[in-house]
Amino acid sequence: MYPRFKSRKKSRKSAEYTTSAFRFKDGRLTLAKMVDPLDIVWSRPLPEGASPSTATVPQDTAGRWYVSLLVEDPTIQPLPATDAVVGVDVGLDHLLTLSTGQKVSNPRHERRGHARLVKAQRQLARKTRGDGANRTKARRKVARAHAHIADRRRDHLHKLTTRLVRENQTIVIEDLAVRNMVKNGKLARAISDAAWADFRSMPEYKAQWYGREVIAVDRWFPSSRLCSACGTLGDKMPLNVREWTCDCGRTHDRDVNAAKNILAAGLAVSVCGAGARPQRSAPSGQSAMKQKPLRREP
């Protein structure tokens, strides 16, 4: 197979500079073959005494240039151990539901920026395909609208996941197949806006920074229809059912109950090894030894 060469128009513009190709002094960055330092709006100060080893300068589709410096951050240290543990259930009405009963509302960033995005896309659709300057400007407007939505979504998830990692020693989440779930035409837009895949990855590397633990529960674990009080597995449960009552008499909020079951399953995994599941009561006339394994939840 022949190699594919980069395109001037479609390839992402990016340049990487090693230590000998840039100079960083007093908060000013000067790249190779430049007389004056770059005019940069820093998102955060570098750690005191840090010496960057690599500088990467990429440009995104919205036409914005960034500078990324690779440094050793001595301020990132493991946090003091705590006994707090939490199970997290993701959703659409509420972005996160914790096993403590707390619910985090879904900001729906794409819906809030939808009018601006639609207007930009309509303007782009009117432009003739080709290399015209007007089409390039219209394409940049669409890219900026997408970038504005993505930036707000990413900022919210970073703040949320950092708080979870700092406050809890163990975080239990679901290992969802988001790529398959977005194939549902009715929910694809809402699932993409919720960014479940980003939430799945962010706590993992932050937990490594701060000495925490993240446990992922099997995606087929029936957390919603398993009673967190007695362990009885209920029948099929449509998405429009938000509350249900178990045979034991306990009434459950669907999301809170799922978060509690996810936490119990994750703690069982950490103690007993992979594949462990919370106990559930056996049907009448059937011993626990003969109980069938949990099936996939539809």
C-alpha cells in the first residue's frame, strides 16, 4: 500500500519543537527563526521552575492556534486517602446520578448553541463548492460554532471529573459502548452532546495522578432493574419508567438505584476479582446455588 502524503488544505497544521528549537524565558516563548516572542494568552501559569522539553503549535479547524508545552509538574501528588466511594450512572435527563442520591443536571451545550450552528451551516450550504474565499469563511464559522460548543462541554466535564476524583477514593462507572449507542437515530444527538466517552476516559488518568481508583462495571450488568435493597432482578424496563416498586415493597428512583447497584458491583469486583456481581435473591422454590447467571439487559 502506497503512503498518503499530507494535503495543504485538509491536513491538520501542526509543528513540534524540541528544546534546541525554542526559548522559554520569563513567561515568553520564542520559536526558531523568530526575532520576537509569541503573543500568547496563557490559560494557566507553568509550575514554578518548570523547564519545557517540547513545544507543540497546532491549529484547529476553527483557525485558532495553540501552544502546548511539555513539562514535569511537581504539584501533582497523590491526595490523602479517604474512605469515600461513589457509584456513577450516566444519563440524558441528568448527566450524572451518584449513589449518594445527588444528581448533576445535563447542561445540553449543543442545544444551547444549536441556533448559532444552524445559521452557520445554512450559510455554508449556500456557497458553491470549491476553493472560494467566501466558502472558506463560511466553513470557518461552522467550525467556530462547533468549537464553542465543544469547549464548554469539555470545560464542564473537566471540572466535574476533577471534583469526583478529589472527593472520592474509589469511583465506579459503567463501561458503556458509546460507539454502538449512537447508532440509535433517536438518541444519537443527545448521547453525543452528553459526551459519555469523554467522561469515561477523564477520571482514569486523573485517578492515576492523585492516587485514586476507577472501576468499570460490565456494560451488560442490569443495574436499572436490579433492586438495590433485596437484590431481586425485575422484568424488562422501558426508558420512560423512571420509578418502580420492587416486590419487597421498596420504591426506587431508576437512576439512583442504578448508581447504587453499580457501586456494589464495582466493590465486589475490587474484592473478589473481575466478573463478581452483587448477590440477588433466588426465586421462590429455587436455591441460590441453582440460580441462573444474570443475562444481558435489553
